Amino acid sequence: MSAQPYHHGDLRNALLAAAAEAIEQSGPAALSLRELARRAGVSHAAPAHHFGDKAGLLTELAAQGYELLAAAVRAAGPDLAEAGIAYVRFAVGHRAHFTVMFEPGLYHPDDPHLSAARARADEALSAALAASAPQPAREHELKLAAWSIVHGFAQLWNSGSLADRAGEDPATIARAVIGNLLRA
């Protein structure tokens, strides 16, 4: 008896989901298109057909990450602290995307789809900042400070560097950290 071939209704998204899972387990360096095809239950040529190469796949994963980040920050509303919490929740909940998004050597950083997705995430973060910035002249500095705080916290959390806080909710801890920034 021969096995029925597996049919994906949305192979592109199935491959992206399999890539995210593989990256969460082993990191982006260990990802191969052949292994990705095996995970998704498709021919080894299928990922190349959809993405061209590994960098093309990771470009799409990064673009997807920026879209998810933009949606999360917009859903948080026009409050800088809540936008920061949304950023941390995104980073913890979508570790593979977060990892790839901030490693431009892994993907095609000049890809138009990626650039548009990155711009939408930046617009969402800027809107939260503009609503909270006490002095518009300092908006750029505050944006860099806010991003540094939440990105650094998320990176520390995801890397396991905050192991002494591992049983705690990262959003709760981040809220206290962000509160210190806003009081400064």
C-alpha cells in the first residue's frame, strides 16, 4: 500500500511555520531547505520553488515578523508603555521571527516586501511614541531609548540570560523596566 501524498492548502505558510519551528529549536544557521521540506512533508524542491533559496525564505519570515509586530503594537493602542509590552510579548511569542528580523545578514534586506513590512512596524511604534513623547524635539532620542530598552529586555529574556526570573511573566517584568524609562 502506498502512502497518499500530503497536500497543503497553503504550502507557503506551512513552510514558514515549519521554518519558525525549526529556528526555535536549532537556530537559523541549522535551517536547511531540505530539512524544511522534510518537516512540511513535501518534496525537497518545494521550498526553493516558493522562496528561491534560504535567504529568500528568511526574508519572508522577517517580513511576516514585522507584520505581526506592527499588528501587536497597533493593538496596544497609543500608549508607549503598552506598545513596549506588546513588543516584548511579540518577541517572546515569536522567537524565530524576532531572531531573524534583527539579523539582516540572513536575508535580503533590500527586498521591497520586507521594507514595506518594516516601515509598517516602525509607523506603529512611532505612533505610540508620538502620543507619549513629552517633547517632540526629543522624539528621535526617546524612540531610540525606548527601542533599546524593550529590544534589549526581549533579547535578554529570549537568550535565557534572565534565568533567575524564568518562572515569572516577562511582560510583568518588562512593565516595571519600561516604567523606569518613562519616569526618567
